[in-house]
Amino acid sequence: MVLICAVMRLREAAGKLVASFIDKIVPTSSQGETDMFEHSSLPPRERGNQGWIVPPILAGFLIAIVLTLLAASAGVIAHLAVSGQHSTSVAYAAPVERPYSAHLNIVINQPGMQQDWPAYSPTNLVVPANSLVTITLHDYDLGDTAMPKDTPFAAVQGTVGAVAYLNGRPYSSLAPDKIAHTFTITALHLNVPLPGDGKESDTISFTFHTGQAGSYSFRCYDPCGTGASGWEGPMVTKGYMQGTLTVQ
């Protein structure tokens, strides 16, 4: 916009220069007659009112320069007008999510651990931020522990496609009375029920998105612990059926 204004001012100044130049090189006498080639007979003080006498070649050269400037300014304005019709758009690439794999097991009766208490192994997972994380899990503590029929933890939630995979075959939920454990991070709205009827060689996998860095707790929401309710023992003891996911 500033450039256009400058060009317009240049054109206006050039136009005034041409008009003034013509007035100077074509002086007019008091009788309205032009005299470009004869010397005035007026005294020197009054002679200046008649204008300048410039050779025709020089006059033509100066006029050509002014006309060239006018043509150039018109070209600049036309180019800017055409360019202004096309707005410049900038495309920003979406952040690229990096794939990452982690392994997790549910074990039982390991050396140094409480007898018959299941536990995640490891209980601390570290994964990168803004990534697609795939967790591959083996469950060595099989067996069904019935959950309430209306439990929300029987459905797969928060994973890519809202599914998990058992030996490569997708599933979106399990019957509430056919669940051994869950892998649940409530802060990320992530829940994967783990089937109780199977083999220790079965492989369960699922993928989810990580966002910004942070620390999140994961735990099992199937009553697989001790006591009458099943919510005691390993369910409330650090290092067993609860752990930490660190996103960094």
C-alpha cells in the first residue's frame, strides 16, 4: 500500500513537471503569440517573465525521460493490482506423531513378591509426548473375575479405533464375567479389559495417542485382589496392580 502511494505521488509530480516544463519552453507574449527562437527585445529585468528558451533536442530528451517515468509507474501499479488479487496462503504441517512401542506384563508369584498377588511388570512406563504408543501385553494371571453387568470397564476406550487386539484380532469389549484385569488410565480416558479365558502365550496389544508431558497413574479396575470385595491387597499396594505412566 505504501509503495502504491509512492508511485502515485511520482506520477503526480511527473505530470506537474511536464506542465511546468512546457510553460517554460513555450513562452507567451502579452499579445498571446509564441516566440521560441527569437530573442526578446525587453530589458533584462522584464525578459525573465517570458520563460526559458531551450533547444528542441534537449526539450525532447527531457520529455522522453518524464514519459518513461510515467510508463514505468503505470506498470508498477498494474503489477501490484494483479498481485493483490491473489492472497498468499501459508500451510502449516501438522505435528508428526512418532510411533513408540512398550511392553507390559501381568505377573504373579515372582521372587520377592507377595504370594498369589498379581502385579504389573514393570510398574513404571516412560513414553514420549505427542506420540502413537503401542503397548504389547502378556497376562500370566488368567482367570475370570466377574464385574457388575453395567460396568464401564468392560469396553475398550481411548485407543486408536476404540479397539484392542487379542493375537491380532480386534475386540471392542468383553463380557463383564469374562475379564481377568484391566489396564486403565482414567486421566487419559483409556481403558482396556483383558480376557480371563485364554493362554499365557496370548498377546494383547493396543495403541493410543499421548499428548503433552505429564505423569499419569494406571491401575486395574477388576476386583482381582484379596478380601471379600477383591479390592484389598495388590489393588491398594504400590508396586502391584497400580503403576505410573510418565509422558516426556
